[in-house]
Amino acid sequence: MSRRVFFSFEYDRDIWRVSQVRNSWVTKLDRETAGFVEADAWERLNWKGEKAVQKWINRELERTCVTVVLIGYKTSSSELVDYEIKQSRLLGKGLFGVYIHNLKDKDGKTDLKGNNPFENYCIEEKGEMKYLSQIYPTYDWVDNDGYNNFADWVERAAKKAGR
């Protein structure tokens, strides 16, 4: 079954790597095989200030069941990624992260591994303090064969969130 996913990422440094993940379904037999359908393309968003961006993010999150945080070198310090993680949790979305630093950019270069953005949050769960990194898994697109395993990761996250 295909699931609607929202991709959260730091745009400037990672767009080339992100596009490889987002377009991985193209070489599959169909979107069902890929395991996901992306929400509306963010390229069409006219960036008219923080409130407009947040409104767009909220609308896109409403239509999805899983948020995938694509983790590059600067992702954990992105205010928009921070907002997307918080909103995804509020809405009860499935969540997981995928390191993309090992993917090559347009110049054929990989990047430094970024910090896990789920380490930025500590919550109380059943009387115990936990980092979100203890709750939500992360994978590496290259090392964990994201091309072949992404659909399973999406399905696991959706089921864990009761979706």
C-alpha cells in the first residue's frame, strides 16, 4: 500500500540529495512498489514569509501519514525542520529520519554527516524523560539500502503511529 509522505529537510545544502530520494520511485514499476506518494511539490511554494511557509507546511502535513526527515549536515539546526517535526508529532504522524550525506551532490561530492535532529527534543513518556531519537528510528540511505527498503520504513512508521 502506498502512503502519503511529507519530506522534511534543509533546502539550500541538500536539495540535490533530497531529489534523489524523492525521485527514487521513478525507476520502480509503480508508486505502489515504491511505497510512497509525496505530498504536493514544495518547489511550487512561493516563499512569502514564515507564516505563509508554516501555512503551507500545515496543509501538506494534513494530507500525509508519515513525515520523513532527510538528514544532511545542517538539518538539525533548521528552524523549518524543527517546526515540521513538532507539527508532525502534534498531528500524530509517523516519523523517522534518513541520513543522506552519503549521496552525491551535483558535483559528485558527498557531505559530512549531520547531527540527528531528533536529539534536539526531550519529552516525558510514561514518567521517563526520552529523546525523540529513542522513539523514532533513523536509517542511512546508502548504508541501509534506502532504494529497496524505504517502503518498509514508511510502512513501519505509519503502523507505529496507528495509521
